[in-house]
Amino acid sequence: MIVQPWFVDFAEGIADGEPVYLACEDCDQVALPPRAVCPECGTRTLEERPLSETATVTSSTRIFSSIPAFADETPYTVVIATFDEGVRLTGQLRDADEVELGETVAVGVEQRGDDEWLVTFSPTD
Amino acid sequence: MTVQIAGVASTPFGEHPDSSTRELFTDAALEALEDASLSVHDVEELYAGNFIGDVTDDQGHVGAMLADYLGARQAASMRTESACASASSAARSGAQAIGAGDADVALVGGVEMMSASGIEEVTDALANAADNEYENEAGLTFPGIYALMAQAYVNEFDATQEELAAVAVKNYENGVSNPISQRQEETDVESVLDSPPVATPLNLQDCCPITDGASAAVLVSESYAEERGLETTVSFVGSGQASDSLALQDRPDLARTRAAERAAEDAYERAGIGPDDVDVVELHDCFTIAEILAIEALGFFERGQGTRGAVEGETAVDGRIPVNTSGGLLAKGHPVGATGVAQIVEITKQLEGRHPNQVEDPTVGLTHTVGGSGASCVVNVLRGGE
Ligand SMILES: [Zn+2]
């Protein structure tokens, strides 16, 4: 499978403690890379900004049956977490089996294989 | 130009280990053409949905392959792909070709062979409908994505697993009376809750099965139907298709399907109707939560009220708005590339008064098919004769 350079950049930003997101200078809509066009207003005025390293849990699920790449790792939990800036990100839960809705989690990444990256979230308490 | 449905057919849904993509589609297409009293040489346009054949069969160029093996080499052929909504896009494309006056006969359909591949391989292939980097690389499966939507819905509206399970109970019961249905056994709330967890809060019986199947419909122009003396009573009167963010994380409300709302609004406007005019519905219940989100997006229930449908019998065959009288994807089965036209087959039979779970005198029927977690949605509206 082709490794997408934009995702490597995004993941390495998290790994380096310098995650980024995109904000529209025209309408304040927020988004994640690699967009050229604001999904809300259609202008090309997206600006890269620094993203917080913590977020709060918006939804979560514990997965018992998975795709081949993760089949040997079940069960595991996937969460969607919302950052203060407004963007949401999907990642696997670490250091716990379950989280509460609204709980604060720290974003991280794990490298899998040569250039594949897995986004993670860990409870901060 | 009015578009009419001259013939429809689905193969039995389930496991067809001795068949293949080309053979199964040919079975459905020949039966639909026979139902229409037309021949393979009458077909001018052929649009067919197929989603995972590139992965499972190592076969692309599926439109031409299907036209070839059907003996319809004169036809313009094309595969339509919009994940699980692929066949609905095929039907929409065929109706557009006739509506524009470009063709008189369009064969639309779809096919998927899923059971011969392992469950992990199929899960992997289906995951191609999700955002590869932001979702699959995080280990998110399709049931996992719908589970995140279900969890968000449960959190926002205090819904329960029992209320989700009621959708499976209703659709399994409908499936038992449908001869093509893959699942031929009823279930109850307790059995759904006791079935193995797949992705919390969804259990195995909250999820549609892995299905082989094909469906086809013959669309013709009104003038052609008159000229050939075809018996057609059902018309294709409106279609809407829309998009949303590919990844669930980019939607402001995880428990809401905006592509479906947009597609429905467009389809209602083109058909000149509103939700209250709809008499029977086949919709995309790939998971129990999906039916609840769909009946809200289509305007049959207020947001947060969709659980009432199955729990209080409002979506039963004899209810206020009958939903998935075929058994739906949950019981009838979900050969992903065929599903949208399979729904049209069921609605056509309802409007012609020949459905195994016949609704009393329906006039307007609707199909709703979702691609992926809702990044695409197609709504098609059919009208029966008076
Ligand atoms: Zn903007």
C-alpha cells in the first residue's frame, strides 16, 4: 500500500510534539490536512496552526472483530476525540480499556512498519 | 421524459459458492429482462454496481465484463461505484439517461460475491469505503464506525441497546417471509443482546451478514413502453444523491447523516412529494443504528425519536410508515454492490401489489442507500399506478 506523504507529515508532527491543524482565515472553519479548500466556504484561505496535545473523548467503541492488520490485537478501543480548536481525530486508546465521554486524553502516535503511523490517545489522569 | 420500471429481479441472497460475479449478475439480469418481456439486444445502457470485486476477484472493468457475459455487447456499459450505494447510483444513472432522452432502455443493477473470501479479507475490502489514513490506519472497522455513531446517539438521546435491537427483531421477522432473504430465522431482543460483541454497543445480530447476490431492473421510457406494448405500472419519479465528509471525525454531529438529509430533500423536490406522502420504504440498515439514523434523516421521525419506529411498531409492515418489509440488509442480506437495486426490486413489487409482505395499497415508495458511514447517499422515489 502507498504511504501518503501528507499523513507521514501529520503523524511526525504529533510525534515531535508539534501537531497542526488547518483554520480558514475567511470563515474560521477548522479542518485537518491535507485540504486545499475550506470545506465550509470554498475559499483557499486555509492556514496551518499549532494544535493542542490534549483532547476530550466524543465517542468510543471497543472492537472485538477486526481487519487483518489489527486482527491479532483485538479487543481494543477506538475513540474520536475533540480538540479545543474544534477539530476531531480518531485514534486507538492506550493505557486503559475504556474511557468516559468527556474525559481528557493526550494524543500520540506509534510507528507501525516502515512508514505507517497509528494515532493514539491516552488518559491524562 | 417519464421513466418506467418494466422488469425487476434479485437472485436468492446468501451463499453461492459455485457461482461467480459474472454468472450471478447474468442470472438476475436475464430474469429482469424476462419480467420486462425484453431481450438482451434491447439494452442500450448498462450500469452496474460492484464494490469489492477489484479486491476479491482481482477483476476490474466490471461493466464491460457484465455486458459481455449478458450477451449485450451493443450496450454502453459502466460500473458505478459509490461504496455500498453503488447500485443506487447505477439506477440513478440509468434513469438520468432515459430522462434526458438519450436512451429508451437501461438495464441497471449490481452484484457482489463476498462469501468465498474470508471474513477478515471482506472486512478489509469493505473498509476501503472509509478514510484509509484517518480511519483504517487507526484500526477502525466498518462496524466500529457505526458503533461510534451508535455510541454518540446513545449518549445524546439516552437510547438503549434494547431499542437498537428492536430494529433487528422487526427486520428478521420480515425476512422470514421473503423467499430471497439470507436470514430465515426470527430473533428477539434478548438474543440480540446475547449475541457476541462486534464493536460496542453493536453485537453480531445488530450487523448485516456477508452476502452473495445480484439484482437488476429494466428502466424504459414511457414512449418505448407504449410502442412495445409493455405492461408497466411503476415509474421512477425522483432521485437525489449527496455527499458528506469521508471520515466520520469531520462531521459536527456524529449521530446525524447529512448526506441522507440532502439527498432526501433533493429527491422529494424532484418527485414533488414530502415524507408524509411515502407509503413504503427500503432503507440502508447495515447496522441497527443505521435504520434509526435513516428514518430521522428521511423526515419520518424527529431527531432522537427514531427508536420509536421499531419499538412501537410504527415501521412495521402494518405500521404508519413500513420500513424494510423485505427484511432489509440485516435479514435479506447486503451484497454491497447490488443493494440499491435490490431495494428497488422490493419497492417495485410492493407498488405492483406482489410483495410477500404486502403493504395495503401503497402509491409512493422510497429507497435510501448509504455509501460508507454516510459520505455518500442516494435516495430514489418510485410511484405506482393509481
Ligand atoms: Zn472557510
